[in-house]
Amino acid sequence: MLTIKAPAKINWFLEILGKRPDGYHEIATVMQAIDLFDEISVEDDPAGRLSLSCNIDLGDPRQNLVYRAAELLRDQYAPGRGARIILKKLVPHGAGLGGGSSDAANALIALNRLWGLNLGNQVLRTVVSKVGSDCAFFIDGGTAICTGRGEIIESIQDIVGVNLVILYPEDVCPTSKVYQELAGHLTYQPRDCYLFHDFRYTGNISELAGLVFNRLQDAALRVSSRLHSVWGETAHAPEVLVRFVSGSGSSIAFLMPDRSSAETLAQSLKRRQLGRAFAVKTLPRGAVWE
């Protein structure tokens, strides 16, 4: 049995550039892997069956991104092979943290090894992009600029070891509703993420904090009354350099100066019963095996 960890992500930057003819939105975002993980174990099934089990209720497993990605990989590159896939969920669902997308991508990395396929990462990105727009990022992870639907990946220098607190306010923020809310408000001049192209993180947290931006943040705060309430209650959290909604919500990320302040804030948020809080660090690219 092989076990791989599937990291969550935050978005340092997220701009919506417009709606495409195919119905998707054109985006420009800077995605960052963090050390909040789901866990995926895979083992061979000699009978050639694919199966997916999980520690929480997934509904029909065949509709899950992990199963769909695994089925695509098998159909294209490993006909007749089977696997038992065991998913242990910790990353909150519907939280803007990319948990389901990361699970799909990392399941393919694990199956690529289990089945001895020796496929390159570009092939895996192509396969997993068919099941989700932001899945491709998680094949490499680290820090990357993602454009198109989110499937065009440009790796930049990794921003490693930065401390954050992730607060999930126990409310799902449906991405479609957030986009609808954004569309219903005034037009805006899109921002460019060009500053990240040449950004070299040298430990200057304030410089990084000044680059953070999320076009969907205000829309997410309008969609979720719970998120709006928690946002107000965390306005004066101590030692926070910047806070921002991750992706389309509903998680809030707090950029912190060090590990001690991050752990202190996470404990405080838990005590105040504002949601599930995690002290995390940013990760470099590369798979994380158990």
C-alpha cells in the first residue's frame, strides 16, 4: 500500500478576467500549497476493479473527483488495472481550500507509482484537468501562477515556510453563487498579478502581505452570512499582517509573523467557537509521501 498526503491551498492573488465562451471564467491566480492535508492510500486490486472509500460520507463515490480522475487515468494508460483507494478527509469541504481537487491530483500521483506507469507530470496535469479546473496545480504544488480556467500552470519561486492560520467557519460557500454575486455588482478594472512573476520571498512578510488580493472576497462575504459574521468578529485579531478569504470561500486565511503567534491565534479562534482553526505553513513543490 502507498500513502500520499494531499495538501490544501490558499490563493495569494485571485482576479476574475471575464467569462469565456465555454461558460467558465477566465482567471489569474497565485496558488500556494499549505501543510493541511487529506490522506490517500492506494493498493492494487488484482481483479481489476476501482473502488473508493472514505472516512466521511461522499455520496456516490463514482461521482467523486478522485474516482473520476482514477478512471480516466486507467482508461487512457492502464486498461485492466484496478485499485482500492482509501481517502481520509481533514481539509474542510466547500471552504476555498481546494481539498477535492488536491485529492484527485494526488490520487493520480499515487496510482502512477502503484501501476508503474512512469508518466510525466504534464501528462498527469492533462488528465486531471478534465475533472476540475484547479486540479492541475496540485500535481506539482508549491507556488504557481494559474491562468485560463486555472489549468495553465506557471511555476514561480516557491514561497516556503510562511505561517498562516486557516479558519473554516463551518459554512459552505458555493462557488457558483459567489460568481453570480460578483456578476451582479459594478464592473471593475481587472488587476494584474505581474508583481508575482519576479517575486522572490526573502523573509519580508510585509512585502508579501502587500501583494495579497482576492476579487471574490466581497462577493463571498455577501453570499455567506456566517462568513460575514466571523469576518467582523476577527477584525482585530492580534499580530495579523493581512487576512483574506481563500478562493471563493468560506475559509479565512490570516498571515502571521511566526509560528508562535499562529498557534496562539488558532487556539483563540477555537476557544471563541468561530470555527475550525489550523496553524499551517506554506509548502515547496513536490509530492508528500507518508
